[in-house]
Amino acid sequence: MWVLTLLLFIFILGIIVLVHELGHFLWAKKFGVYIYEFSIGMGPVIYSHKRKKDGITYNIRALPIGGFVSMAGEVYEDDKSVPKEKCLCNKPIWQRIIVMAAGVINNFIMAIVLLFVIALFWGSKSLQPKIESVLEGYPMAEAGIVKGDVIVAINNNKISTWDEAQILLYYKNKNTYYEFAIKHENGEIENYKITPKTEVAEDGTETKVFGVNINQAKTYGLFNKIRYAFEQFWATVSSMWLTIAGLVTGKISLDALSGPVGIYSVVGQSVNYGIYYVIYLIAYLSINVGVINIIPFPAFDGGRILFLVIEKIKGSPVNQKFENLCHTIGFFLLMLLILFVTINDVIKLF
């Protein structure tokens, strides 16, 4: 089983990285940027092919945790053997922004297509946080909440999907209770302060239980399938931003993050659940990669776009040494975070 999990893990990360880097590659090529290398994976090269027609080296590297497109003049003219007009840094800013953003856009498009495939074959489910049932003896039932009620806000944060609700319920809470804004079937909105019941599993894990089931009824028809793909995409993006906001504000611990080891474990679980969960996992991780990369932080695509925006505003390029230093520091901090998360994932396994 571990062999199947490993192969699937490599395939999933490989396809997500391939789609992302292909975005950069195709648009750079379209705009006439000189490309040295297109690589899937990181670390030592295990397969290499140099195409005579365009002179580009295509590599597969040993570690399936990333990839890159090496282009001339990504920050400045660092190779005098390449014509100036073929350096990325000499292209119009709008073209450079498209090249930088194309990877993220590709990840988002792939995710939407996969979510549509899921809806096409397995039906599209409702994402609205509408209550299907409440469990007797649990906080929601005791508060008087009933079937048909809809959760519209948690702790003064408006929500439109159950995905968002789950992130907000995972936030660290200074109070013992959570504030719910509930919309009843008659349209009236009422506020509740609900203290969850804490249940302890055999391994000592504590879980907050509110005692509510959410309506996830399937809908059918082509329009509903298309709508589901876009709604689920946006719900995942929104949940990602809530997670990032939680990490920044300290409402979510860094321990909640997962790296390659954590993803490997999730892949192993998805194998047991079937093809539906594998496809959903690819879509989910593709959205995650897209959202993370668009963050305006050095070393990410969003960071590079930020420097281009600054260049446009000030009317001249940012100091080359300063920009390179920012990207180097950003990459170093990113590697430290990945190391921390990986160690944490390994500890969780044992």
C-alpha cells in the first residue's frame, strides 16, 4: 500500500507543479523570453533532455516538492549572451505580470475543471451552512436552534459556506462560548451564545462538539454543476484566506500546518476513500498552491508581482541588489517554515 501511496503522492504533486510551471513557461515563450530550463521537482536531476529547436533543457529532478522555469533577466540582465529584447526584465510590465501570475491562474483553472468533473460524476452538493438536524442533549438543540436554520455569522464574521464556518470554529477563542448569528426560515436573524461540549477520544484528543448536522443535499443539472465548481472554488479560496489571517493573528497555531509529510499522510487516506477523494484532493491542493503563491511575499510569485507594481508606481526599477536580497531572505524563511512543518508532521506520526 505504501508504494501506491508514494506513487500517487508523486503524481499529485507532480501534476500540480507541472500545471503551475507550465503557466509561466507558455506565457514567457509567447512573449519571446529566452528560457534556459523547465524543471519539475527540486534537487538532483534524474532525467534531462535538451531540445535542439528552442535550446530549452527539460529536467525531472529527484524531489517532487516543487519546480521552476529558469528565464533570462528575471530580475535584471544577468546574461550578456542573451539579446536584450529576450530578457524578461526588458519586457513591458504588463507582460511580466502575466508571466508571473500565469502559474497561479493555471492552478485555479485546473481546480475549477476538476471540481466540475466531481459534480458531473458524483453530483454537486449544497455549500450553504443550512442546518439539517440537531442532536438532542447537545448545545445547539438546547439553544433552540432547529432544522432549516442557516448560520450567517460566527463571532461577528459573516459566512456563506460551511467551509468558512469550520475554519472560524477552529480559531482560538478567548471566550468559552461562540457567538452565532442564525437566520430562521421566516427571515428573522437571531444571535446566540453557544458553549460547545468537549468530548475526549481514547487517544486523549479533545473535540469541540456543537451537535449539528449540515445539509449537504445533492443538486443535479448542468447549471448546478457549473455553479458548484465555482462556488466550491471560491469557498476554498475564502477558507484559505481565513486560515492565513488566523495564522497571522495567532488564532491558528503553526502546528496546524502540514508539509510534504502531512500531505503524504492525507494522500494515503484518500486512497482508501476512492477516486472521488483523490480528485478533490488534487483540486484542493492546487487551490492552496495558487493562493500561497499569490501572497505578496518575496520568493513567491505575488512578491515578484509586488516589485513590478512598485516599479510601475515609482517609474523606475527597484534596486536590483535589494530585490534579490529580499527574494533570498524570503526563500530562506520559506525553507525554515517547511523544515519546521515537516519536523512537526513527523512528530505527529509518532
